[in-house]
Amino acid sequence: MNGILVIAEHRRGALNPATLEAVAAAAALKQARPQPVAVAVIARNPDEFVARVNVAGVDEIVKVEVPTDGFQSDVYEAAVAALAAARRPELILFAHTVDTWGYAAAVAVSGGFGCATDVFAVRYEGDTLVATRAAYKEKLHMDVDFPGRQTVLLTLRGNVFKPVEEPGNAAVSALDAPAVAARTAHLGYVEPEQAGDVDITQAEYMLSIGRGVGDEDNIEQFKELADQLGFTLGCSRPVADNGWLPKSRQVGQSGKTVVNCKIYVAMGISGSVQHMAGMKHVPNIIAINKDAEASIFSIARYGVVGDMFEIAKELRNHC
Amino acid sequence: MKILVPVKQVAVLDEDFELRDDGLDADPDFIDYESNEWDDYSYEAALQIMEAHGGVEVVPMTVGPEEAEESLRRCLAKGGERAVRVWDDTLAGAGPAPVAKLIAAVARREGADMVFAGTLSADHSYAMTGICVAAELGWPHVAVVTRLEYEPGAGSATVHRELEAGLIERMTVECPAVLTIQLGINQPRYASLRGVKQAKEKPVDRLTPADLGVGGEDLATSASFRLRRMFKPARGQAELIEGTAAEQAARLATIIKELRGAA
């Protein structure tokens, strides 16, 4: 077929909506340069997901039946390799997720494909495919291309491309994946720690603290400030990893997305991509950080370049 | 049994910086280097296995110029007896796939039984290198490991893989394996002053790609991508609140009150 192949992602029976963001990226490239777009569903029962990925712009849905319920790296690597061999796509698109961190690069090495991860823009310059991603903690962006590669594999950053939801009328086909030995075995899932006292995904007003808090003994004063303001206390990864606040308070990719938040005050949080994934949608972000170059200021509405302790102390006089 | 731990010195850009004239990178005058945070955790994971069992050797390695040896000394100050550094000048600017080729070559040369890599590096965050190493070696692999149970010599390890939104997958992986280690898996130790001093005397094997039997052509063709340019992105910028801390706080209090009224 050549063209573009999107690999659908799913877990526990639910399609990852990022799959439809990847379709959006594919559809935009198809506009620029007419070519077929296929979505591959690798699953024990691919039919479960066919209707969900049958959206506008998709020409073909390829079902690949595999013996594992969820993601397994050996099985998925073999399935994508088989798809690539059968269809010879010029471009394979994945969502940039924990699952693809675990196998996309291996597919590229084994197949001799070009590869770039965490891509947030992709276009043609003439016949050349150019992808854009970040460098130096987002302070710079880089454009990359893939000379000499028949097939290029990209993982796409989430919440960049607007997911395609309009129904489509794709043809449905099936492809046999070779049987391979799975060298990892799924034992079970450990559910996220339930919040003892609070569900931060429901909070409208949040005060989150990050690495800048420095020490466990410093947590209390921010708890008190949050209480005084009537805000819910959250945190970024280092605070939870240190056990200073429970994991249930962590905002970000591996923590919670604060879907209902209206005002988010970030103190001592520099703003990693992973943290911002959980809060960048909040309409009113107020950032307080010592480092004027911290990424958080690029998404905040208001910013204070200063010491989080001093500001917190002064703020308590106004509550 | 031997655990190889590839570490990286990551680049940190100064607050104000300029691009190089060729537009392909930041001007090196504005770049500092530090150890990659993830590698503290992967090295700690290896040291803990070494200390809990006899007969385990932990070898830190890096692909980098002479200055990158600092990262190796930092590891050796915490434990381990020797390190490996791979470099020649053609490697400047090498991306994750060629670097992984060299790490895999060192794993073969060392007869490593496990490779623990960081999940990603703080500068460019490709999150590719460890998994590329696994593909080069043909080994099983698990990315984003937040818990590890492994008895040296055992045919498999039991791990937690950190998924999105706080969900964890418990799984086993056949060994030898490449694991990419996530922040928070342990509490990395600090080096003692004595350790820092001793680390200065510990040997570092300095190898070139040619020493490892990896040709320049192999490295060049393994590159996953070619860099066309780097550029400063148009960034959003918060409205900055100036003044003394007291003035800033007063203004913030007003803003919060107003936003809340409107929300």
C-alpha cells in the first residue's frame, strides 16, 4: 500500500484516544500528499475496536489477531514487523505512551526504519518528511528527517493533534501475525492508590508543590496555605517519589489529570512534559518558580519569578 | 554475574543562550553538563542487587568524551570497581540508535547478564536508547520499571511497569534482559567523601568504536534520524508579577480572588 499505517493502542478493552490523534496527523499528511491511511488493531479480539477506529480519513482497518490480551513487547514487535513487511508503509505512526516506549524503538532497529519519538509536528517539505520534537528540556525544538529510509516510525506527543471522531467507511481486512515466544508474562495490574481523603481529579482549585519544596519538613506550611485558600494540595513527581505526599496527590502522566481544575497554582514546579500532561489544560495557571526559564512559565497565565517560601508566607497574610 | 549500567551526561542550557552558527545545535559556550537523574536510580538498583548477593559485579559505562568521565566517577564513588567509556570524535552529536549499538557491543564484550538503563535522559528525552540496546542484543526488555525483584542467576525477574494514570503492571521478564528504570524505584544514595576519593583511583577502560568492532559506517547508517536544524520555539509567556515578595503576594491574592469570582 505504501502510505501511512497507524498502530492503534488499547488497554483493558478501551481504545487509547491518542490513537485518533495519530489518525488526525495521518489525515493531515494525506491532505498534503494523497496516500492511503490504514489503522492496525493488534489484539486478541480486534473486532472489539474496529468500529471505534473507523473514523474519517481511514481507508483500511487491518485486524491482527494475537494471543495476548494486553500489550506484550515481543508479540507487538512481531506484529508491527509483519504489517510493515506486508504493506511497506512509508510512515508508521504510534502514540507516544508507556507501551510504545517499550517497543517502538526496537521495531525501528530490527526493521532498519527511521525513527523519532515524542514528535509534535510533522509535514512534507517537497517529498521529504520532516518531524519536529523538543530538545534541551523544551528550550529548543529540532527538525529531523530520515534520509535513505524506506519506512519511518514516529511516536506522537499526546494532546497535540485533534482526535478524529467523525465516522468513516474504511474497508476491513485481516493479517496473520507470526507466532512468537513472549519473553515477558503479565501477572496482573496494581490499581492506582485510592485517595484516602481527596480525589484531585475533582478539585476545582489546586495548589501544587514540586521539587522546590526541598524537604519533608517544609510540606506542612503549604498544606496550611492550601487549607487557608480553600485549595486542594497536589504535587509533582519528586514529592510523591520521596513519600512526602501520597501518590494519589501527584499530577501528571503517571499521576492524575486534574480534569476539573479551574485555577492551578504551581509552586516550585519547573514543568516537565510529564507533569504538564496532567494540568496544561487548566485555564488559569499561576506559576511561582525561582528559575525564570522554567517551562511552566510558558503555559502559565500569571507568573512570579521568586522564592516559593517567601511568596507562600506573604500569601498567608492575605487569606 | 555482571550488571552493565549505561549512564549519560546530559546537557543543560543556560538561561540565555545562542545557537551555533550552523543552526544545528546550541552554542557549546552556553551548555553545562550534569549526570542524568534517571541514571542515579538505575545505578542504585544495580548496587542494591550487588550488596544483597555475593558474586555480582556492577559496571557503569558511558558513551561520551573525556568530560563525561565525571558521571562514571560519580557512580564509582557509590560502588563498583571499574567503568568503561567509549568515544571517538566522530561520535559528537550521535543519537540514541548509534549510542545503543556501542552499549550493546560493550555488553557483549563484558559478558553482561543484565543491562539497567535510565528510562530517558533529561535533555532530549528520546526514551529510546535502552530499548534499542535490547533490540541490538536480541534480549527481552521492559521499559519504565518501578519495582524490581531479581535473584542473580535466576531465569527471570519480576518487575512493575509504570503505566499511565497511576496504573501498574506486574510482570515477569526472562533474563538476560534490558530494563529501563524509572524515577522513584528506590532512594539513590549519596556518595561518601571516602567513596569520592577512592573513585579517583578506580580504572576506566577507554575504548573506541573500532576497539569494539563497530565501524564508522555501521554507526552512521544506524542513525534513526538526521538533524536538520534546531530553533527557538515561539513560547507562551506568563504575565510576570513584579515587586517585592509582599507586593507579589498581594497581587496574587487579588488575582486568585478575581479568578474565583469569575470561575
